[in-house]
Amino acid sequence: MEWVERLNQSIHYIEEHLTDEIDYAQLGRIACCSTYHYQRMFTYLAGIPLAEYIRRRKMSLAAVDLRSGEERILAVAEKYGYRSPTAFNRAFQAFHGIAPSSVRDEGAAIKSFSPIVFRIAIKGAAEMNYRIETKEAFRIIGVSAPLDQEIEKNFMVVPAMWQEAAANGTIPKLAGMMDTPPMGLLGVSVCNEEEQWKYFVAVSSTKAGDGFEEYTVPASTWAIFSGTGTNQSIQELERQIITEWLPASGYEYANAPDIEVYQNPDPQNAQYEVWIPVVKKKA
């Protein structure tokens, strides 16, 4: 219950700051996890990315303000953080289907988007094979790309990285250099509060970097889930972990990277593991 209460406290924080700048790091602190992990949990649990949820709440309230007739469009735009009237008009029309100037027209229909309330829901159980392992730090080598702190902006970055790495020969070169567990091609999301967020296509190796970037994955305890299927199925497994396993597991997110281990990277017959860094919840 405490886990759900913290998430609902974060929603309360969003509601209190819809006319201010919302601090994503503070949302993570309220939920006792990193900014990155908070956004992942929010997206899977709410079914909508955090930034889009905030935009919809702002547009819902902006329509109410405009319909009251007490504030001009420019004032409402500024109130909800839009310094450009054009950007506000675009966002408003994308959500409501009408321009802000039409809100008070007779018969004009606007949308309402209420605050989310998280509750525990009991679902039909689905099998998830997992193990808990504590591992020492290990070194990876590979290529990386910066990630945006609004994680939905990265949905195109990661697939493009894998496509480029396959096309330019990086993947077979890396595969020939792996020599320490975890054995497989790795997708590593390094998204902590201390450094630039990055995504690595990499392998675990003790060999010379040979022009590749190096990173040391810190010692951590991992919940390791195995799966098979298409590469799309790994997204479904991650959703299950966060919405079904994590709330009742007795664990919560730790401050370490998320790792995907592709043991057989065939996109139509993938064998993979999802490594989630965890720490036992305090009593």
C-alpha cells in the first residue's frame, strides 16, 4: 500500500505545480526512486507517458479557464508554461480539437482529463521466470547515445542505435569481444541523477576497448527475468514486471542501470533477460 500511496502523493505534487515548473527529480524523490524509473513506472501503470499526462492536465484546466471568460488567451498560455501563443494554440487544438479562441462559442465541445488515482488491482496471474542475484561491478564496452530526461523522446533513439550498430558491423565486433557475464548483447540504460543519461549497445568484457566507450556497471542486486519471443515481447515483459511483480515483490528500484541481455538477438526468435536493479523495501 505504501508504494501506491507514494505514487498518489506524486500526482498530488503534479496537481499543485501545474502552473509552475514540475520537477521530475522531485517526483522521483516522492516515489523513492530515480527520475528515470519514476517515468517508466508512470508510463506502464498509467498507460500514458508522464509528459503527455501533464500536457493533458494543463490543457483540460486551460479550457476551463478560457470558458470562464475571466482571462485572455495569452494570459492562460503563460499561466500553464507556454511562452509562445503558437505552441499553446497547437497543444490546445491537438487535445481539444478546437482553437482556444473558439472555446466560448455556443455548442463548442471541450475535453476533460481528470487526475489519475493509482489503486491496487488484482489481475490474473501470468508466469514470470525470475531470480534474484547480487553481483559485483562489471565493465562493459560499446557505443552510447545521450538520452533525454523525458523518456518518451527516446523511443526513436534506441531502435535507431541498434539498427545502425547492425548495419555498420558494430554488433558482430562487440560479440567477438564479450568474455564475462552477463553473456549476450547488452542494452544498458544509465539514467541516474549524477551524470548525463545514456543508452549503451555493449557487451561485458575485460578486453581493450579498441575505440569503444567503457562504463562500469556498479555492484547491485538484480531481479533477473527471462523471456523469449519477438523483440516487441520484451516491452510486454517489462510492463508486467513493473505493474504486476514489483508492487508485491518486497523490493523497490535501486539506483543502478536497467539492463537488457539479448542471448539470441534474432528479432523473430529472441531469447533475452531483463535485469532490474532492486533493493529490499525498508520495514
